[in-house]
Amino acid sequence: MSGHLHAAMILRMVSSQLECPIQSLTGWMAKRFLEKKNEILEVNAAKLAQIQPGSTVLEVGFGPGLGLQEALRYLTDSEGKLYGLDYSEYMLKVATRRVQEQISSGKLQLILGSVEAIPLPDSSLDRVFHCNCYYYWTDLKKCCAELHRVMKPEGLMVATINMIRMKKVVSQGLLLGKIWQPEIYMDALMATGFKDVHIKDKEDRGLMFKAIFATASK
């Protein structure tokens, strides 16, 4: 096997594991990568979502559970409820270990599934947040429409993304065929019922990143 083909195979394997990690050596490596590289983005996505003590909240693509932990800090009212959605069984197991106490108390429910079919009622969520995952959605508009469906009128959605790292991994061939440009995602949000869709530059602990904001219009 040529060096070029071998490198291409490794890139495809890494990309696949980051999209949907499985319980294996490469899955464990993907978990460690997500914990190290996404912590600031996860924390800030939850923070920027302006979660109130009694909010009903969803994190899409919760990965190892760092964003879930941050969101739980704000849900201090007994009515506050957090849902997490991810389609990696391995990440579900990893996150469950991290937030087992909150799951047992009923404060948090983790769901194995896809954003294309969120198993939650219409207009049930005050806040939605996610980090580095919209470019893995197969049908961007369908997923945005599904997010809009489950959100309450005037509900806020926040997504964070490290554009410097994003452009680097794209140049390395890790997201071949994926729609990663934030402008395309924002267009899909506006096309499916969101308003006040905008993007802002943010910084935390020396990391520059972007935050996309969208409000559900109903």
C-alpha cells in the first residue's frame, strides 16, 4: 500500500471516529481529543445559551459530557430539566458515567438518537446548544427544522465553533464532503423558521472562537 493511500485511510478512520466514536482504541482517542479540544467550546456554548434555573434545555451531540456538566450548573430550580442527544453509544456510556448522579435524580436524561428525529414534544425546549457538530448532519435543513419544532417560541439556540481549527482539519481532508461553512448553517436556520440569526467573535482563556445565535420564531 502506498504512503498516500495509507494516509488517506487513516484520515477517513479518524474522521469517522470523531463523527460517531465507538468503543475501541480509536474511539478512546476520539474521546480524549474531544475532551481536550472541545472543553472551552462546550462550556461556552452552555454559558452563552443564558440558561435560567427552571429552563428546559437540550444539548445536541453531548460527546463525553462536558457541556452537560456546565448546563447543570445553571439549572438550580426543581423545574429545570436537561436533555442530551447523541448517536454514539460509546459517548452515551462515557457521559453517563460522568453525570450518573443527575441522571439518577431525574434532572438529566440522555437520549441515543439523531437530530433528524428528536424524541421530544413540539415547543418543549427553552434552550438548545451544541458544539462542533452541525457539519455531521446529513440533511442540514431537515435537522434545523427539527430543532425549530422542539423549541418554544423565542427559544434561544447557540452553537460554538473554532474556525481556525476547522479550516485546518478541512485542509487535512478530515471533513471531506461535509458542509462546514457557518454561513450555510445560518442560511438553513433562517430557512426553517429561526430569526435573529447572527455570529459573534468570542474569546476564552486565549482561545478565539465563534458563536452562532438563533431564536425560534413561531
